[in-house]
Amino acid sequence: MTDSIASWITLSALIGSAGWYILQTPDRQMSSLVMGFMSGVLCLFGGFLISGAVMKLTGSFDNALIPALLVCAGTASCTVAHTVYKKKKSNS
């Protein structure tokens, strides 16, 4: 189980971001739910990109937990940035 903790952390980043977008949908139509899930997946890809950039700058890590936590932090930052952007755009 300890070998797969990094995978579970990365999966939790996807579930968290997709869950956030699904909870933020104003209506519960299937198209809105799929759009929320896809937004979560795109934020996960942003988290992978941020984690990869940090790993490229600092070098590889011996522990697999550090890149998984970087993916989580990157996904959270992409989700927050996109949510702020959507709120700002809707207020304009």
C-alpha cells in the first residue's frame, strides 16, 4: 500500500478538482457535469505541467511522494486561478 500512496495522492487531485467544478455548476444537466469533469482533468494536466517544471529545475527526486504533492499543489493552484478568472469574468 505504501508504494501506491503517490498514485492515490495524484488521483485525489483529480477527484478534488473535478468535484469542485461539479459542485460549482448552476444546473445539474449532463453537459454541465461533463464540462465540470473535463475542467478538472485540464487542471490536473496543469498540475502535471507545474510538477514537471519544478522537477526539471530542481532535478529528480528520490521519493515519489514529492512529485505527487507537487501535482496536487499545481492542480489546486490551476483550479483556484480558473475559478477566480471565471468569477471575475462573470462580474464584468
